[in-house]
Amino acid sequence: MADVNQRDDVPEEQTREQILRYGHKGILTMNTGSQMENITTLKAAFAPPKSPGVRLRGIRSELLERRIAQIINFMIIKVSRPSATGVKITSGFRV
């Protein structure tokens, strides 16, 4: 008859120092040699945001923004270029 206290699945005794450093073996798993999972439950449950599938801005607002950027670009180039008289004109732009 086998001794009940000598079962194979009972973890070996640990010192207090080992418990504080490595934790209790066998509390979360009976297989102490198993590997930890590399994905958390939060990461597994995360759903990436989806695009709405429709335009968020209208075509007119995009065209207006593009036109304003062109005008500003033109103004910067015009100001940075020296004039024929050698004097830079920095004011008097009309859009």
C-alpha cells in the first residue's frame, strides 16, 4: 500500500527565501515546467479601430485646403526671391 503523503503531484517544500523570490510553485499550475503565455488577456481582447468607410471631410474642404497651401507656398517663394530692383517687397500681397 502506497503512502498517501508521498504523492507525485505535491510540490516540494520551499524555503521562505525561495517563496519570496520565485513565488509559490504549484499555485497557478500543476505543471511547473510549462512556459508562460506571451499574450495577455487585454492584448487578446483588443480590437483595432476600424475606418468608417465614408469620407470624414468633404471634397470642397480638401480642395480649399490644398488651394490655401498653394497660395501660401507662392507667397513664400515670391518674398524669398529678390526683385529686379534689388529691394525685397514684404508687404502688399493681395490674394
